Amino acid sequence: MSNEATNIPEACAVPEPSKNNKSLLHFIKETSILLVVAYILAAAFQAFLFEPTVVDMTSMFPTIKPSDKVLVNRFIYRFKNPRRGDILTFSSNEYRDYFKYGFWPTHERKILIKRLLGLPGDKIEIREGKLSVNDKVIKEKYVKLPDTDNYGPIKVPDNKFFVMGDNRAVSKDSRDIGPVDKKDIRGKAFVIYWPLNRVRSLF
């Protein structure tokens, strides 16, 4: 019989996770699920219902000022056609690079905001800054900074809309980029919701 001692491995004791650890893991899991669901709902809200938009240009001054935040109705034109006088947001043919959500590099079309003034089939003409639609001069109380330019006459093509900014002297609009295609319209801006001292309807 061998005198050598037989080495029998000792059983390793695996400590059970404490109740605190279980609670922490459960909290992390639930929080992660809630964040994912909240993100999906927020994305759907913006894509199909109401889209918050920050205005960073002066082309709609003084109706909408730089840094104003407006809410855009994304679904209204699924049920009715745009009307003359509506303030629209639309995707332009220019692109911008920025970090989406603060960290995601993004290259996408610029979103512009203008006032709809010409419907498909309308005759548009501007003489010394005065707008005529179908040979009728339009009184534009919202234009506080007019210019004296001439434009047209042109006929707005089918499925397109003629838009201009209220700040005519600086606005880059259908006079420069042509009428906007219906498929590029994102929605109707209907309220300024921030800052609080600027809250107002855009109807």
C-alpha cells in the first residue's frame, strides 16, 4: 500500500449572488428595456405624429425667430392637401453633416421652413416686392421686411408648391430653388412652444 497521500481536490464553494446584486441586475435590465421602448416610441412620435424642430435661420423673421422651437404636425397632409398660407417644413436638396443624438455622425438633407404661397397650377409673379397669385395682389401682413425684387411670372407645376420666407430680403426659397415637391414636405408647423415668452399659434 502506497504511503503517498492521495490528493483529493476540495470542492470549490461558489458564493450565491446576494439579494443586493440580484436587485441591481434586475434594475439594470428593467431600465435598459424601458430606455429602448422610450426611444422607439419617441422615434415613432416624431416620424408619424409631431416633430419638434429648432429654427436656426432668419428667413421666417419676425413670424419665427432664430432659436424658436416649433412643433410640426407630421400626419395632417395624409388627410388633407396643403393650403395657401400654411407654414411648412420640407427636405431641401442641400445636405448637412452633424452628430445625431450628440454622438452619431449623420449626413442628411437640410430641413427648411417656409410659408406656402402657390398651389399647383397657380400663376406666381412678383413685381417690386409685391406678390401676385393668379393676377391678384396678395396682402401679406406677416411680411415686415419686404424687398423690391421682381420674379416670374411662372406656373406652379403639378404636385409642387411655391414657398417663400416671410423675411423676403434674406430668404432662400422657391425663387432660388424652385417649387417644392409634395413628397418632400414633412409637415405643417402649427405652434411655437419655446421659449415660453414666444409661445403662440402659427395658424
